[in-house]
Amino acid sequence: MKFIILHYSPFKAVWDWIILLLVLYTAVFTPYSAAFLLNEDEIRMKLNRDAATRLKNAETSKADPLVIIDLLVDIMFIADILINFRTTFLQNGEVASDPQLIAKHYVKGWFLIDAIAAIPFDLLLFGSGTSDTMTITGVLKTARLLRLLRVLRRIEQFAEYGAAVLLLLMVSFTLIGHWLACIFYAIANMERPHLKAKVGWLDNLAQTLNEPYLPNDTTSGPSIRTKYLTALYFTFTSLTSIGFGNVAPNTNAEKIFSIFAMLLGSLLSAAIFGNVSSIMLRLYQGTEEYNEKTESIKEFINFHHLPKSLANRLQESFQHTWSYTNGIDMMSVLKGFPECLQADICLHLNRNLLNNAAAFKNASEGCLRVLSMKFRSTHAPPGDTLIHPGDILHSIYFIASGSIEISKDDIVMAILGKHDIFGGDIRDKGPEGKALYTVRPLSYCDINKIDIAELKEILRTYPEFAGDFLLKFQLTFDLEKGTLAQIKTKGKVEDETLRFIRQKRPRLQCKRRNEINDGNSRRKRRTASRQRLVQNVTLSPIGDDQVTFMSIW
């Protein structure tokens, strides 16, 4: 529909952020302008009526830039009202785009607050020239603060983030202190001309600084900056119940304000700082859970008297898995969502795997969604054994990151890296085969695997995809037959991985294998290590051609 703005459009999102910043500007400068700047203008106006003082104060009669900024803010707020009359909204879960429904919804909602906050009081009362008008203008302009109610609704989305909540609470406390400082100054400034004894805090400040107020000089007395900082200092000492006493309320009005500020401060302290402990507890909840699981693993190791090598592998595996998942069990999280949403999440998590594997290129969206739900992630530290000789090959493994070595009788047969595939061959029609090789990570590895039986079931369900998949799918290394899909040369292994292998091989392989291998295996390994074996190994054919693989080490 023409001139209708979608509430989720990028333009509306950017516009809302601009309005939010303008509201925050209003929350800071409107009370400050009403308390400090308008009062200075009022005094200047009175002196300019008298010819004797007009010339003396002529240089201070310049227009304040904040007036122009306030006018621009008013224009933006009016434009925001017009935009809200043409912005869609959700009604019973559906997007309502009818202009009449939008107008009715907005009028019943935030229109009144937005309209009051957008009234340009400066223009409406411009030229009246009376001190009463200046005071009324300052009071009415504070109506802009009503827009903060809308800001509160927008920041509710950050309530789940402990650090964000803590920051928002501190900003709120500071903003309230700023408002009270403006009120504290306004009270003292209104009282000062009518006091018989100069005992107000403004007079005491002027006396302390030796900057007295002069009857016909608008520039006399402490500067605006000094007065504001002094008022802000007093309000924060009152809100925090500290009260050093170097700035003290002396008049009745100032004392009443101080009582109110201390009562408000006690409530704010209870509401804000009382929640700090719970927020900090929420921030460190993950750390506590990690420590609890670490202690549980240590108790398990001690109770079952696990050997040191196995205990180290257990702890290292847990630490790597935690760093990768942050303690979040993906399967338990997914169970709480509908199956259609589970498929979307799994499709997103496995998008790199499905995009990089040529066998999945022509799969339909429905097939990809089913496939993505069947993949499982495995995280393995270096030196761990993923597959032993004789293990049943239930799955096909896709390397997402890291490097692994495939060996037989302590001779490295292949080094596989990112995007390589190993496991059993899905083309085998007989029972699941057994691995003839040992598979160990050389670095921290993230591996995705899919059960062969489940993959075959998907191929039967999607026969149009099965033919293309079987034509393009190729294992980098078949652990049952020992076939290699391509020549893996030293140049194809990253230099960092090779350095890691040279540094860690004695610790990851020799040290741990010494505990489980007999003397003959050790002699074989020492011989292989001395010669840095580079062999041409003829492997089983893939189809009609025979593949030759140069072993690296």
C-alpha cells in the first residue's frame, strides 16, 4: 500500500534509533535548560528594560545555540508522529497495514504522549517577553520527558543481559541525579532574591569563591558550570546518603528538597544496588557451572582410579568441548522447539558443511533440512583416538576444522584436513564394515558425522537426490578398504599444522602409545621416526583406476 512503512523495515529501525537518541538528549538538556539557561535569559530581559543597564548587558544578549537545537528536535518529534500514523503494527500475530486501523491503534496508544512532547512551546510563546512566560515555557518543555516512557519499553529487550541491565541502572541513577541537581538549583535561585539573610547555598558558594552576586550584573556570581557541578555534587551525596556537609541546605525549601532526595536515594539504592549481586551472579553463572562440572570430573577420576594419561585426556576433551559449546547442549535446547524450527536451526548450523560438499549441491530444500537434522558434532583434542582398528564403521565423518592422521601399525597413511571426509562407504550393500586404521586428531578438531543407516534411509526417501549423491560423493579416505580419493601431498598441509605435528608428535603419539604398545611396536615407531618415512603406498582401487598415495612423515 502506498506510503505505508513496515514496522520491521530498515528505515523504521534507523528512524527509531534517531528518535531514541533525541529523547536521551531531551532528558539531559531540557531540565538543564529550564533550570539554568532560561533563568539567565529572564534576568537579562529584566535588565534590558532599563536604559541604564541595557548597554552594560548588551554583549550577553546573544541567542543560545540550544534554542535552534530544541527547534530541530521539535520538528523531528512532529515528523515521528506523522510516520507513526503510517507505520504497520502486529494485530493478533498478523501485520495490520490498513491506514484507519493504524491511526486508531496509534491514537489509543502513544499518540497523546507523543503529541504533548512534540508541542513547540518556544514558538507558541515566542515574543511575549514576560518573566512569567519564560517560567511557564521552562516547565512545559519538561513534558518532553514523557517520551522516556517509550524508551523504557524499548530497553526491555536488553533485560536478559546482565551487563546491559547493570549499565542501564547506572545510567538511570545518573540521570535522576542530574534532574535533582537542576531542581535543587532552581529552588535556590528562586529563593535567593527574596531572602532577607543570604544563607542559601548559592550565596554561600558565592561567598566561598569570592564571586558575589551584583544587583545589575548578569555575569556576577559563580559561573553556570560551577553552580551545576556543585548542585550535582550535593544531589549525589544525598542520594548515596554520604553527605559531607561542605554543601548544605539552609533554607526551609532546600531542607524539604534534601529530605525528599534522601528518601528517593534510599529507594534507588535498594532497587539498583540491591540487584547488583543478582546481576553479577547471573554474569558468572556459566563460570560456576563450569567449575561444578570440572569438580565432578575430578571426583569421577579419583573414585574410579583412572590412569593419569586417561584422566588427562578426559579433562582435555571436556575443556575443549566447553570452549566450543560454552556448556550448551544443542540437542536439549532444540527439543524445546517445534520440529520445523529445529530443522531451520540445524540447517543454519550445518550450512557450511552442506555448501562445501559437492554431493549435497543439487539436494532440494526439504532434503537438506532432513539431512541437517541427522548430523551430529564431535569435538576432539589432539592425541585422542577417534577410531581404533576393528571398530564398527557406523558413520561418515566430515572435518569442519583441524587435522587428523590415519595410521596403520604406527605408519602414517594419510593426513586429512578441513572439508575432508572419512569413514565407511555408503555404497556397500552388506553389513557395516570394520575399520582397519587408527584415526587420531593432530590438532583440536571439530567433526560432523552422520549415521550411515540414517543417510541410506534419506536416500530411499529422496530417490531423485540419491542418484546424484552417489555419483558425486567420494570419501577422502575409506577406513575399511584403505582407498584414498585424492593425492595428499605435503604442500597441501598447512605449515602451521606441520609445525604442530613435529612439535607434538612425540607427546601425542609416542608417549601415550608407550603405555599400551609392546616392544615390537616401539621398535617400529623408532625406525619410522628416524627415517622420516616417505613411502609410495599402492591402495585399493576406486572404480577402475588405481590410486597412488604418497605417505607424509
